[in-house]
Amino acid sequence: MGDEAPASSFSFKQRRLLTKRGCWLGRTVRRWCQVERDELVYYASKEATVPRGRVALTECALGREHDQFEAWPKAQAPISKTLQLARPGKSPILISGTSSEEMASFAAYILNHKKKQSQPRAEALPDLPASPTMPEIPPIGPQFMPYVRSREPETTLARIASRASEWSAPVPEELTDRTDTSPASSSSTSKVRQSQASVFHEVVHGLGPKLAYRKAMELMWNYDLEAACVLLGPWRSSVLWHAAAYAECSLLRTILTGRKSDAIATLELIKAAELLRDSSASLSHDIFTAEILLMRSLLQVMLGQRLRALYNLRQSWYAYYRLEQLLENDSDLRACTRDVDCVMTYEDLRGRVLFGLGFFYMATSLIPSSLVPLIRLAGFVMHRQRGKVYLFECVERALGTRSAPAAILLAMYHLDLEPDMKHAGNILIASLGRQPENALLHWAGSLLAWRNTFMAQAVSITSKALWCCGEELGEKAVYLRYELGMFHFIAMEWPKAHEHFSCVYNSVNSDKVFFPYRSLVTTQLAAVAFSMGENEQGERLCKECAAMQDWSTLLKLESDFARILQIFLRRRQWRRLLAFEVMYFLRQFPKVPGHMLLALKESVRKATKPVDEDAEWLPERENDNDSCIVEMASALTIQVVICFYLGDAEAAMVFIPDLSQLCPRLPGWATYLSAHGLYWCGRILALTGRDVDAQACFQQAKSYKKYPFNISVKISKVGAWAGFEGVMMHAVLLSMR
């Protein structure tokens, strides 16, 4: 037992010299390494803070025990104070220590670690590993107590935001000695991201198909798509996997642009790749079939071909399901990697199978219960826990390029369905460490920040996602542009919001783009135009929505906003309030930090100041100006909602008397404000213990039937719960007497 203890953990007292061959030009490269958990991390110097690369110890073998790997040159043969590590398909690594005892301890640690990894798994599926122990995050939402928030989530998101500045894009290591590594040259300060395509143009033909494919996949998932295409180009018309990877490059571009022309071009590349598949059955061809079907179904969804997409999804599921047995006995996977024509490693093959199975197991388990019989009839199997385990293994062990989409799926799952901010943040941080310039990972990080009210970090991470796209792709990345526009919209930075929304609006209307809520962009752009005082542009956009004669073809959200725009165009006087009503109806206030909520509240007050000055006569006159009453009711409702999400019920009560009197007096075309205003009056009154008055407001709000953004069902549920609480409280008081 005493001999095993030292091998359970190991670390060098200081960085040790590491010598290896560069994979591009074959030159000797000297680095300084240290052991971090189960990885060997190497740096350009002893004092450097930015790693130049990582080597998983699980893929290393002691060189002298594996003669089938490439031998080290005799001039650098290992001696007692050195240790040689061999890796499949790569040049060996020579580590120079201070003593033979240190190298013996390091070798024992590697063998012990590999022994643990090779132990057979239990038949039962393990639970998803827990995230590191950290302080519990307080629930997000109104707590009606002083506004306090833990700094832990902000720390996690700050780490996500800093990854692009901590890591630089991978480049040929022989060239790094001639590259400026100062902070000023890092990716975070570069104005425009530069592709490495010109570098690989010179060496692509000397790499060979296997090495070119692996480097292309690495560059592709760091969103240097141009360089990846350069590496794949010479073989994409003759080698199956190069053609598939070339189509995958196009798919990653399409995911950000949403352009139907890009989707059609990607489908053509997929067809070209399928023509290269021969009739012989092999494991690699089975994996290729499963992935190609999944890619095709995603593109068909974007093109509106839903029935074809469902059919291909079903075929892809069957293909992955047949591969599941390989996960228990992976001898076939290992045999496949020894094939001369196989361009992938064992980790990459296993990661692809794990991702596909994890995706289907998790996605089908999230289907609404009403559709479950149809899903089962189609042959799908629902197993959420198994899907989580498969995806987590793919992420935790960094199994090839599919670890990035697996990380995104897990992070989004822990963002909404099983909230665990720390776990989601740690998953993204680890993935960004491996792929620091992956635009999709940054995008997921921005959603995580947005959902947890960290708007500054969300803006920073989204901006880095756009930078990762490069100048040309960044201009066409409509989804990232829309998200960035939304952030500036909530922050009331109207010129910046106008810039991004205009870019999205022009793309959606000039190009055929897959954008589910087209009229929503028009609504938000009109709101920004009114807030900037550009009334003519705002009115033109409102009329554009009015030109949509058949609102039944729109989604419910779009049709409701179209009706609101017509009210603002024909009836409303203070059109600056449109922006705040849009934020409310999009349910953005719960995602906004406290200081920004206070700024929004102050802006609403200033926007209606002329009406507020004459508010004394509003309850007295019979024939009030309808527009003034409506503007006042709108402003009061928004301020009450903001106070609710600030957790300040007392401040909200200041507005309740006027709002509760104004709402019943609003004209018929402003019914939606009456219903929403009375609903929030009831919520605040119930929170302050005035249950009878709250029930009266709920009953009056429920009497309104047809209006945009109808909340009659919500009013009934909240009213019933408030009534139940009132009855219980009354019973408690009687029992106390």
C-alpha cells in the first residue's frame, strides 16, 4: 500500500525541459512542462503564463515499452534522468528531469493513471459527476429583500470572458519562436482576426492526408474555417473523410449566418461526400453515415423541409443506436484506428459515437408528453440520464472535436432544465481552454451570462464570439448580431442597438435567412428608432408590419407584436415607451441586473414627465384625453414591474393607487394595458398582505378577454393561489385567537 500512494498524485517542483519534434517542419522544439491533473502542459519558457499545448497522459505510453512507435534519434537517446513518452501517430516526447528518482515517480504515476482508466465499468449507468464544491447560488428573481447577489457567478463568467485573452490560436510550433507573444499581440487586442490560411498554403502538400485532416479539424472548431478548407482542399474530391470535413466547415458557417443559400451549398457538399463512400461495410463508414444524416436533418430544418428532416433524424438515430455496443467493448474502435486509411484517433471515434447517442437520448427525453407516443412509435428511445452520462464523458475526457458541441448541449441543459450555473460554467471554461476561439462556445457563454443577469460579461463574450468569426463571417453572423443588439437595447444604448438591429434587418429582408421571428426584428428596430427620435423610420417600420395582411400565418409572438405596433402607429402619443413595453413583453426584466433596472425605471419616468406633471386631474375629469391616460397607465405598469424585480414592494405600492384607478378607464384599444396593469396591482397587493384588494384586481383583470399578449390563464392561476394563501392565513389567525 505504501508504494501506491506516491503514484496517486504527482507534480514537478518546477517546470522541466521537454523536447519534441514539430509536426509541420520536423524541427526540434524545446518547451518547459509541468503536470496539471491528468495533463502534461508545456510552455514556451519557464516564466511563460500562456500554455503552448497540452498532452493527455492517458494517450501516452512509456517509449521503451512500445517499440512500434517511432524511435527517438540515437543522439538524443534517453538516459537515467530522462523519460520518453510515445503517442500514437505523433512524434515522441522527451522529458529531462533532475534525478532518476523523479522520472521513476513520474513513470509510476502515468502507469497508475492508465491502469485506473482501463478498469472495466459497472453495468449500471453512473450518475453524472458533480461539479466542484462551491458556494450555493441564491435563486434569481424577486425575493423582496435588500438587493444582494453572490459574486461567485460573476467570477465564473469573468473566467469565461477571459479565455480568449489567456489562449491564442494554435499555430505551427516551429513558427512560434518568431512570433511576438507579448500581451499586445494577443487575440483579445487584435482588431481583426487573421486566418492562418496563408501559412498552411505553403506546407499543406507536405503534411499528408492524415495529418492535414487532424489539423484541419482542430482549426475548424477554432473557427478558422478558411485555413481548414486550405488543408482539406487537396483531398476533398478523393478522400471520404476530407470531403465530409469540408462539408462540416460549411455547416459551421451556416449555423452562424442562417442563410438558406449556405444551407443548400452545404447539402451539395454532403452529396459529393456520399459519392466517395464505397460499398464495403466498415465501422468508420457507419459513423460517417450517422453523422451525415444528422447534419442533413439540421440543414433541412433550416430550409423548412420538416418531414424530410424528421425522416433523416430517425435514420441517424438508428445508425447511432447500432453503434452503442461499441462503447462497452471498444476493441473494434481501436482496431479501426490501426487501419492505414483511418484518419481519426480512437478518442475522436469514441467521441463521435458518444455525442450522437447523448444528443438523441437527451433531446428525445425533452419532448412534450403529448408527443411521446409518436416518438416511441418512430423508434426513438428516451433516456435523459444516459444521454447526460454520454455527453459528459465526451466533454470530460476531451474526446475529439465533438467535445465542443457536447459541452454546449450540457451547458444549455444545466442553464434551464436542471439549473446548475457552476457546473455549466465549468464545462464551458474547460472547453474554451481546449478550443479558445470557438465562436459557438463563446455564444453559449454569453447566454449563460445573460440568463444570470450579468449583462457586461454577456456583451464582452458575444463580442469575442464575433471576433472569432473573422471580419467576413462576423458581418453575416445574424444571430450573434441580434443578440448583441438585444444587449445594447436593454442597456438603452440606442445607437449601438440600431446598428446591430439594422444589420440583422437588412440580412433577413435582403437574403433568405432562417430567422424564426422576422417581424420581431422589425418591432425592436422601430422601438429603437422612436427612442432615438427618428419617428419617420419608426412609422415606416410599423406600416411594414401592417402590410402583413394574414397574421394567422405568423407565430403568436409575432402577431401580438404586430397588433401592438398598429396601436402605437395610430393611437399612441408617447412612442418612446414602445421600447420598454417590448422589453416587458419579451420578459427581459428578470435577466437585468439591479443597477440597470433602476436606470430603466428612471428613463420611463422621464419619458412620461409631461404627463406626470398633469397627473392630478387624471382621476377627476370624466372626458380625459385617452392618449394621456394610456401613456400614464403604461408608464406606471412598467415601473411597478421593475420594482417587483428589484424586490421593492414598498416602492411599487406608491404607484398602485393611481394605476388601479386608471386601468378600468382605459379605452377599448388599450385593453392589453388594463389587463396587465391590474394583474400587477394584484401581485403587489397580495405580497403586502392586502388579499381582498388583490382578489378584486385579479377578478377585474380576468374580465378582459381579447387582447394581445393575453394572460387570462396566468391571472386565474395566480389569483387562485393568492386566494388560497389568504384563506390559510385567515385560518391561522382564527386558530391563534
